[in-house]
Amino acid sequence: MTMDVTLNVNGQEHKLAVEPTETVVNILRNRLELTGTHKDCSMGVCGACTVLMNGRPVSSCLLLAPQADGQEIRTVESLEHDGKLSPLQEAFLTFGAVQCGYCTPGFLMTATALLEENPKPDRGEVIEALKGNLCRCTGYKKIIEAVESVVGQ
């Protein structure tokens, strides 16, 4: 049994027939071909699948398509404009906050939400915001420094 939903993803409306248990991460990756959002733990604990829903970070592996019906979803693909990386994306590269890159989209989306809500967070607020995202390669020092480098921009 399918149901109709409308997902607004990165400013584009998508009308889809979905299974009630279909997750947003699977729709993004498999149906909309937006593969920047990664799927890892499928339990909402690693942060790799983080997207913004109405400006707030959410685990898209736990978000069912019916829950996202009519909501604004932003993925990591929304950060690039006219072929240019966002200042935050540039900072991740400059500071070496990317190694394998698997967790990077989730960190970028979580940090984007933080900076949109609080353009001048202190180090403690950056750390608190990012605590739901796991990195198994870089550690967190360079990620935190990258976010701090764009504070106030």
C-alpha cells in the first residue's frame, strides 16, 4: 500500500508515491539521486544521514517519508551555489577536516543549522551542536576549527 507525499527538497517539490515505512534517506539516495546524504548506522546515532528539515538537523535514516510530507528538506547538495562550495565546505577542506569524507555531509548540515540559528557560537556551542555526529577518521579538532573559522561570516 502506497501513499502520496510531497517532499520539498532543496527548493524543488517532488510528488511521490511511497511506502509508509520508506525512509527519507532512501528516497534521497535511491529515488531522487541525491547521494550526498550518507546512510550508515540506520539507528540515528552516527549523524552521517543528517539533513535539515525546516532548518533543524534530523536523522534521515529515522525520518519516514510521511513525516516529511510538506516539509522543507535541505541536503548537503544545497550548500553549493553556482558551482562554488559554501564557506563552510571550503573551511572543511582548508582545515583538513575531511579524510574519508563519509561523515562530512552530516557534519556540514549540522554546522549549517547551528550557524544559521546562532551566527556567532563559541567553542562550547560548536562542540555541543556537533556531538550527535561521529567521525571515525579525523577526530574532531579540525572539524571544530573549520566551523569556528566561519563564525560570523
